[in-house]
Amino acid sequence: MKILQMEFRKLVKDFGDAPFSRHLILEMLKDYKRPNDKISELIKSGELISIRRGLYMPSPGNDQPVPEPFLIANHLLGPSYVSLEAALSYWGLIPERVYEITSATLKPSRNYNTPVGRFSYQHLPSPYYSFGIESLSLAPKQTALIASREKAVCDKVILTSGINLRSTRQTKTLLLEDLRMDESILQTLDTSVMHSWLNDAPKKSSLAVLIKTLNEL
């Protein structure tokens, strides 16, 4: 088992820092007899973590590259990009630290409770889904997809049940008091690009009020 662990750690370093599929692990272990049994041994020993069926990552603390949570979120269900509170927190728009990573996806909404955290996904329609997605460099060899600041704010309005914006006063209360967003950052958002998304966006009237409010800050 010791030899298997050492050889597996060496193989992992050659395959990059993203979560990997069962097919890829079988390719890594192709020189072993009964590679499926070897996968089970690696999981049992704590060398390998099963994030969900068919998707794995090396255990932290074994001198191996470990994928960042945002990258795990991208791979757990795709296509998807990190958004809502996770993105708002990353960009400094909200003060809270986020313990669940929520992403937007073209697929049906769903949740995953994994050994490395809780991940949730909310459906957005095309073509709105594809707007305002940025590529974020997290670490060497690790790049994740995340909502831009503008898209994260729009997604929050669209995907939060019960939000129906009718006035700038109501919207200011929502942004600054209820959600505690940073006003100085809100003032820097590119409302022209947000306006370009309106025709294809859900909750068009609410987003129009949102844009008007941002322009008045």
C-alpha cells in the first residue's frame, strides 16, 4: 500500500491541479492489476477523496496539489460559474464570509454535500447565462470561472425568490441595508454592460430599476 500511495502522489503531480474523473484515475493506474480495487484502497486510506460519483481529488496535507474550492465548484457540475454570495464576497461587495459556494448553471438546480464542503447550483437560461463570466487565476495551473461583479449583483436579484424591485428607494434599502453591499464598490460597476444584458435577462423590470439605482449612487 505504501508503494501505491507514493506512486499515486507522483502521478497526481503530473496531471495538474483540477479534480479528476474516474477515467483519468484508471489511466493513472493502468499498470496495476484491478485498478478499480486500487481506487477503493486509496479512498479507504484517505489518500483520495471522492467528491461525488466519478469525480475525485487528492487529500490535502500529502504534499500534493489540491484544487481550490471555486475550481471544485466548476468541475462538480458543468457548465457552471461561481456566483451569488460566493462571488459577491470574493469581490468585496458583501462583508460576510461564505461557507457554501453557489454557482449558476445551465442545468437544473441542485445541491451537493461533499467531504470538502457544500456546493449549490441554480439554473439560469441561455443566453443570459453566458454574459459577464470572468476567468479567475487562483493558483498555478488553477483557473476558475466566476461571475463578474456586475453579473454577481444581477444574479443575486434574479435568483433570489421574492425580490421584485419597483423603486430606487426600495433598491437602495435592499443593496445597502439588507444585503450590506459596499456602496463605494457599487458606484464603480459598469451599468452600461449590465444594460446590454436586459433584453435577454429574467426579471427585466427589476434589473432596469437596479441599473437606475446604481447610476444614482
